[in-house]
Amino acid sequence: MANYTPMMQQYLKIKAQQKDAFLFFRLGDFYELFFEDATKAAQELEITLTSREGGEDGRIPMCGVPYHSAANYIKNLVEKGYKVAICEQVEDPKEAKGVVRREVVQLVTPGTVMDGVMLDEEENNYLASLTPFDDGTFVIAYNDLTTGENSVAMLTDGFDGVLSELFNRPVKEIVVPTDLSAEFQTSLQDRLGVTISKEDRTEITEDYQSLIQHLHQDKLKIGFGRLFYYIQETQKRSMEHLKEVQYIELNQFMKLDMYSKRNLELMETIRKQGKKGSLLWVLDHTVTSMGSRMLKKWIERPLLKKQLIEERYNQVEGFLEQFFERETLREALQSVYDLERLAGRVSYGNVNARDLIQLKQSIGKIPEIKSILRSFSQPELKKLGDQLHPLQEVYQLLDESIYDDPPITIKEGGLIKDGFNNQLDDYRDAARNGKQWIAELERKEREATNIKSLKVGYNRVFGYYIEVTKANLHHLPEGRYERKQTLTNAERYITPELKEKESLILEAQEKSVDLEYDMFLKVRDQVKAYIPSLQQLAEQICSIDVLQGFATVSEQNQYARPELVDNRDIYIEQGRHPVVEKVMKDDTFVPNDVNMQDESDILLITGPNMSGKSTYMRQLALTAVMGQIGCFVPCSYARLPIFDQIFTRIGAADDLVSGQSTFMVEMMEAKHALTKATDRSLILLDEIGRGTSTYDGMALAQAIVEYIHEHIGAKTLFSTHYHELTELENSLNHLTNVHVRAEEYEGKVVFLHQIQKGAADESYGIHVAKLAELPEPLIDRANAILKQLEGSSEMSESPSYSLEEDQQLTLFEPKEKTVQVEAEQMNTKDETKVIQQLKDLDLLELNPIEAMNHLYQLQKQLKKQ
């Protein structure tokens, strides 16, 4: 390092403490980056890579960005998962001895972003921490620095549970201990796509003990301590807006694992990973950005307490019953800005005068919102209105202090109203009077010298001056002015009186700007004292916004208030899929009933592809989610239990990240449901067993149905193409066959999308292929093969049928060639042996899967003969 210049030595010393971040090193009006940082940043930001002299070792790579536009460059890096350390000059260059002292004043990371340019206003920006303990438990802590929200949860169901929980929220960065296993770290990065940061310290300073004093378990305190220490180290400032840590009692909310959240497309679609087409897209009729964020939280965690759900129903019903009052409320809410993040910016210290005006305007709407809520007939809505605190003191402070249209910058004046501070008024008066005196001086001097073009001007170098053109110099009395500067066409002069006035004016202006800045900081600090009240008000407005949004969407889409039952019965009349019906045109969606009463626990659904089996299954799950977040549901009537969990196995997709095939993913998701579900759960299983051979798949499918029936008892929708499974209705008391109705008309299949009792009689697979416009010769050939198979099946007494020579199947043979399969004659002795084994089987001692395995083995022996 000795070979580098003093400034570069300073850079390298600071960089050594920020190894995993880009160091934005302040030099004058630029943030500069050097060495590897410069090379990588130039590539990522697409800016020019240059170089500079660094000492005896020659030139070093360098790139830079202007400090006034650095926010966009920082945003680009952070959005790609990088960290940026902001290094500023912390002493006046005029007073510095040697190199100006510099320090990192903030570390910007994906989870600690505070700049509004980098934030999605409708989404929380979560930083999380993960702390493992020796007994196998994990503690996850969350923080949204922009709103001050803190929460913590304990998990006891292993690392899969950790992934599902973290998948539940838009987490951008996770803080872990340095000794967390490499396997876990890789899984977090690859499966969740988050930035990983390391922190081993878990101490919480005395000033912030109030955040955790109500937590009774040391594990929770340690888990949040890791997160808090990381925040404190990266932000390097007071954070008085941080809220008391909320303990998330996971057993108070419906559990939705990461598979179910993905398969049900609650927040985003699987294909395009966008909001449109998701349940959130349908339900989001909120007016404020903070209301939209709260709606996401509600969808993430449906309620289990009937009383709380019914309370939301009552409030939604109250909004529904009074349309005009609800519309008036929506209009009032449109004038409410993001109180949560404004409060955070006040505490964080990056609030400007325009932010404070937004805060004032938002608070100014509260009395009107209170009045509107009191006009509703529903007592619980009146109660919501009574609970709103108007915060008149804050409104009055901001109304008296800040101009309604202030500049963005807070260090150049123009912020504070006249009359708010006497000293500031005096400075302003001096400056204004001084300028009036200047204007009067110009008028008098013109009259005295009879020079009409004489003017009094100002520049930063010479201050105020009197300027006379050279053509008029002969009019000037000798010795009237003191010459100051000679120009090509004019002379500039000063007088002692003018310099005296100049000193007064400039001093007043300078002191006025400095005092305005000080007054702004004092106003900000006064508002900071009301942050807890502002945060409480924001939470109340959020809830009101989400509830009125539920009422709005329920009215528009004709949703019904569900009846919650204490037993496990499900009964839905004219149920609909909330998303599919919105994207279908001309009201073509076909509603269906769901009847799982009277000990009916499993619906075995058969029917052709494209007929709507998956839609039928998903719409029940989405109806349950909607009902348990407090929204009305898409049907004419519903009687629903409260589900503790929802499990889904729908769709086919390889998990390329973990290197698992479609079938393995299918089995993993099925295993998760079978090991975690209770009799209060809802299970959706779509086409289980199709990823393997027919007999394997059918055996697995039947065994899974039987296991759920005998050992779990959960409400289950099980769709299948294995028509043989419909026979289970005869042996399983709680299983009911239903099918999706389809009709054949003039050689074409017509899907009616109607669910009816009983098993489907056909699969219509070739008809679907025809709808997909496969080549006509292929369709004809498939029909011919199907007829041969069906004919052979009818003549055969066992699954291992034998065909006569003229019945052999020929598959796409060339015109001049045929492929013939010779039928082998069974050896009578071997056949007798197999028959004897079959007679020896004690079927009453076998479960269905064991019986099928025995039959499969016997069949294999017959095929070898």
C-alpha cells in the first residue's frame, strides 16, 4: 500500500472494511470507484471505464458517477442484488490537514433500501434473518425499514418449513450466521433468489430494548438481535420509527406451503410471474399503496379464528350496504399518501419539505374520513371512525411552518412560511429592504448623473456595483465613484455606502437560508415525536382501505357472504373461479356446486383434459382463502369450514434448480401433503401418478387415496385419468365419484364444464388432440388403434390380453412394410403354476396396494412364458 498515493491508501483502507460492496468514494462532485469495483461497475452500469495515476505502481482502473444522479446508478446495482457503500467527506476541505477525512455513512443493500426511487410503492421491502438452534428449531425475523415494521416467528418443521415461510413474503435479503451450512445458503439463494449477508452478533443496545421486552423466549430475542445488529451496522443512524417486534403465532393462521402458493397463483402467475391473472389482481380494489401492501399480508396469512373472520365480514357487509357512502370514502382515501413510509422517512432523516406537505394533506383528510365512517349504519364501521386520531397538532404545526409548494432541496431556502419565526422574518425583511434600497439607489444615481443607462448589478466575485457605459463616462462627476473593474464597453464602480449595504443584504440572505434549514430540522424533530401515532393511524387507514376494497369487488362480481361452520361440511352453490371468470369474455364461465357433506371427504374427479377439472379444484381452494381473509366468495351461497392448511399438487413442472424431475416434484409435493395434513385440511391432487408407468402410477394413485381416506380424513379433491380408480367408491365409505360432463356431437367433443355425480365414461383424449389440430392422418390412425385396443380388451379376460394374428396392432408402418407381433402360446405347466400361486393368496390379509403388487408379479411371470 506504501506505493499508492495518500488518497488511494485511504480508499484501500475503507474498501478493506466493505469487501462485499461497491464502494462509492466521494471526490468533489463525483462518486468514484477503483480497481475491481470500477471494472465490474462499468460493466454492470454500462459506463465508461477509465484510469488514473495511483502512485508508483502506475495507473489504476477507475469509473465514476455524478453525485446528484447517483440514486439511479445505486438502484441498478441494488436491484441486481449488490450492496453499495456510500463513502462521504466528513470534514471541511478548507480545514483538513492532508487528505480530507472520509467515512462510510450508509450501506445500501437490497433489504435496507430507503430511497423512494428504488421502492415498489405497493410492495413491502423485507430484510430477514435466519437463526438456527441446536434443537432443530429456526427463528426468522423480518424488518421493513421503510415502514418500521418488525416481526419474528419460530419454526419447528425443518428447513422445508423455513423455505415455505420465507417464500411467503417479498424478502430481498437474508442475514445468516457465518457458520450456516453451505447447503442451506445455496438453497436460500437458488430457490428464493435473495442476497445473503453474514452477521454473528446479536446484541441489542439499551436504547432499543423496548422493541423486544415483551418477548418471553430468548431464541426470539437472539433471532431479532441478529437482524437488528445488521441494520444498525449498515444504516449508521438513529431509527426511532422501528416498531415493537410482533410475534407471529403461525398456528393462528392458515398454513400455505410454497407449492400451494405457487400452484394457486395467489400473488403472481406461474407463467409470466406478474400480478395480472393472480388472486391479488382480482381482489386489489384498494385506493392507497399502503392498503395494497396490507392486502398482500392478509392473503399471505388467512385467519383461523372464526370471531376475527366474522368481524371482517360484518365490516365488508356494512360497506356493501351503503354504496354512495363507500364511494365518498374511496374519494377521500385517494388524497391520503403513504403514511407508513412518510413516517419512516421522517425518522430516518431523508424526508424533504414536499414529503411533509404530503403528510399534512393526508392528516387533513382524517376528519372527513371519520365523518364518513360515522355515517354508516354498521356499528363496527362507526367504531372504526371513532378510533381514528385526527392528529390536529401535527397538521397545525405543518400548516403554520411549511410553504404549500416548497422546493425539493432543503438547504437553499424557500421552505418556511413568513410569521413562523421572528428571527427569520427579520433576516428576510433586511434582505428585502436592502434590495429595495438598491433599486432606489439606481433611480437616484440616474437622476443625479443624467445617465439613463446607469445600472446597479451584482455578481458573486465583486458583489454589488454601479455600471456605466464608456459612451456616458463624460457625464460622471469627477470622484463620485471608486473604480472597481474595467470592461470592454463599460466601467464598474463602487461606493462605501453600497458596500455596506451589500454586506447587510448578503449576510441576511445567508443567515436566512441557514436558519430556514435549522427550522426545518426542528419541525421534522417535532413531527418525529408523533411517529407511533402516525404508524397507528396508517395501520387503521390500511385496514379500512382493504375492507372497502373487499366490498367493492364483492359487489362488482356478485360474491356472497359465506357461512362458517364448526363441522367439516362443505357446501357451495354455483361456485366460480374468481380469476378465470374475470378473464373469460361474455360471461361464459360455467358455475358448479361443491357438495362434501354427510361424511363425504374425497371427491374422485374424472373427465377429459380441458374439461375444467383443475379449475374446479383450484376454485374451491381460492374460495377457502378468500373466505378466511374476510372477503366474500364467488358463489350464490357457501357453507364452509375453517381450514388449517391447504396442500396442492397441480400442474407439471421440473424443478431445475434442485435437479428434480416432474415426477419427483410430484412425489415431493404429495409427500408434503400426506405428512403434514390433518382432518381440518384441504388437499388438491391433480393427476397423481402420470409420470411413471401405468401400473406404477395407478398403484400409487390408489394407495394415496386410500391413505388419505384411512389415516388423514382431510377434505380432498383427487382428479385422475385412471378410470379404474372409480371402483374405490364401492370400498371407501367417504369417497364420492364425480365427473366433468362432456358430450360428443357430430364426431366432435363438446366440453360442458359441468360437474355431475358418477364416473366419466370416456376420456376423449383423441378428441382433444383433434382440437389441438394434430395432423388428420395421425388422428385417423389413433382412432383405428383405439378401436383395436378396445376390441382386444373386450375379448381378453386378463390385463395381459392375447391377440390373434389378424388382430395385431401395426403402428405407422411404411407403405411396403408391416410389423407383425407373433402371439406366443402359453406353456400349460407354467400357467398351472401361476394359477396355483393365485389360489394360495389370502386376499383378506392384503391391503389394496399389496394385492396389486402380487397381481403385477404374477402377470410378469405369464408374460415371460
